[in-house]
Amino acid sequence: MNTEKTKNNFINYKKVVSLANENWQEAEMRKISGLSVDVAGQNYLHDQYGRHFYHFCTTSYLGLDYHPTILASAISAIQETGTLRIANSKNRCKLAILDVFEQELSELFEVSCLSTLSCSSASSGILPLLASGVLTDNVSPTMVFDKFSHYSMNHLKPSCADETEVITAPHNDMNYLEDICKKHHKVAYIADGVYSMGGIADIDSIMYLKEKYGIFLYLDDSHSISALGQNGKGYVRTKMKELDDNVIIVASLAKSFGCSGGVVMFGDDAHTKFVHRYGGPSNWSQSLNVAAIGAGLASVKIHSSSELTLLQQKLQNNIRQFDAAIQTEQSGSPTAIRLIRCGESGLANKAAEYLANHGFFTSAVFFPVVPQGKAAIRVTLRADMRSEIITEFCSLISDFLLSHGIDIKPEKISSAPLLAEKI
């Protein structure tokens, strides 16, 4: 009897490395990877090669990473608490200031919240639990991962497959998902609210399937928390007013929120307790340090004020300006992520090198981050980017790609409102 398990059902690192390593080597050779930087100004960096550039691939979409109140609160929290952290699992003992932070997050987002060291550690702790069935009345759900769901979730497929069946669904294919729902008693759908390489989940269709088939939703909304929605609740929560016992949302607090760590939003208090006890990587001894907690408390206050709305409006204005100058697949989306397609990885690396040498740091993205043959320059917009800086960037990349036979200027400048105005 052959008892050897089939390998590489979900991950094949050898293949990934063999296909991607040459591109990473080139990126490092062109000095667009492996950089060590100092802060020379707000969103303005200085690297080890003497270059100064604006950061055009940051995920701090509202610019809160430089907010003086947040920085001051991080410092004062350490001074007042007298330590950086308590070194033990937080389900045994945690600092009172962390308890306060989680309570304030729960009030801000109007749902039960737990903080984690990162969004990735949250998924690492929760997804195998979900696969086991302990969050779904001891019925192990069929786990359906969207093909483009973030690596922080995708890499857990083997662990989940040790508990239940795991299926990878074509991106945003709701017909495929419904076919799975018809064949299985309980389904859990794992996806992003806003995808790191652009695009958004079809939340309306997902909610329809949830109501019809009772599917469990595990959604990562890291790229829209703070940037979208009332009080920064994010894209998913604009479509899903209340969470029930079939929903968990995770998000990073190290992007638009402006501090560090991750947050888990639960629709069921019993799930909060389960994850607190059995969440493994989400609870281990490296909980949020006091500086991160202090920064987070200051960010909560900003999220509860009119300043957040102003920052969100500034971000949308900058998105409009960018879309008016450069055509991308994401044009018209309220999200801050844009992919400027280059096709081959070599051209994407050359474009990123050209931009870095002319004062703009971007990411050249290639396989496995994006499919082969669809390499791109990944650009992210911020609320604190000046209009003239965006204009200069758009001119540089447009002229560079046009010299290589790629025209990225819009044929027509649409006056249609951004999707954000309809949310």
C-alpha cells in the first residue's frame, strides 16, 4: 500500500524560485530592491546610493505614518507604561493599555475586535481553526480561496487541507462559487476586500450567496481600512453593515491606520474567545509593543474626528488626478492601488530603475506576485502627495513607456464620479 502523500498540491516553492529568482537578481542589480533608506522628509527617502526619492509604493494611503500626534503618542506610551511589552502570551496576561486599545477599536468599528502582531499572524492562527470546524458548529467547511487572495492567506492552504477540503476558485467568479455551494453542506470563502494588486471583491454577489447558502466569509480588508468608509471601516463594511457569526474580517493596522499590527473583527463573541485561546500565532508572546499601542490609540482619535474625512477626500482627489493622466485597469476605482502594465519583467525593472534615478521609488511587480507576462509598475497614492509631484511622476512614466512602444495616456478623460462616491 502506497501511503506517500501527494506533494505540491497548493505550493511549489522550487518552481516559484526557479521562475522568479532571475527577476529578483535583476531588480537588485538595478538598485530597485534591497534598499536601505533614511527619512529625508515626509514620504521622501534617501538611500545608500545617494538618491533621494518620493515613495510611490507605500501603503500608508492617508499619510498617517508621519502624523505628529501619532508619533508623540507612541513615545509617551512607552514613557508612561515603563516597558516596551510584557513577554508572554497575551491570552495569559496582557498590559492594561492593550486592553484599552482593543476596547477602543471595538467601539470605533462597532464590532468585537482583537489586536494581533500582524494581519498575517491573525490569518495563520485563524484559518486552520476555521478549517477544523470549531467556528462552524463542528462542521468542517469546504475552504474556497479566491485565486488572487493575498499570500498571507494562500500559504495556509496546506494547513487547512489537513483539516478539510481546500479549493482554489477563479478570481471573483461567483458562478463557480455558487456551484461549490450547491455541492457542499458548508462552505467558507476566503478572499480580499481590496486586492493588493488592484481590484475589489464583488461584495454584493458574495452577500447574496451568503444569504442563500449560509457560507462563512473570511475577508482581508487591509487595503481599505481607514482609507474608505465612515470612521475608516473599510470597503467590506460599507457593504456589510453588521457582522454575524458567519463573518470574520481581518485587516492591517500598519497601512492607512498609521500604526502597527493587525485587527480581527468578529460577528460572534464566542469566536473572539476561541481565537484568543487557540489562535496560536495570533496570540504568541510577541504581542503589540507599547509604542504601537500608543500610536494606535492616537489613530483611533483621528478616526473619530473630522480630520479622517478630510484625509479621505484628499486621497480621492489625488486618485482622480492620477486617473486623468494615466490609464490603468483600476481607473475609476476608489482604491489607491494602480498597476501600470509593462508586460515583461525586464521592462518593469527598467522602468522602476528609471523612476528611482529620477526621484520616485516604485515597485516592479512580476511573477509570482502577478501572472507571468503581466509584469507592472505598482503605484500607490497617498493623501499627502502634492499635485505637482503626481504630475511630474505621471509625465516621467508616460514618456518612458511611450519610448518603449506603450501608450498609457487615457483616450478620454472621464468625468464620471469615482466609485467611492457611490459607496
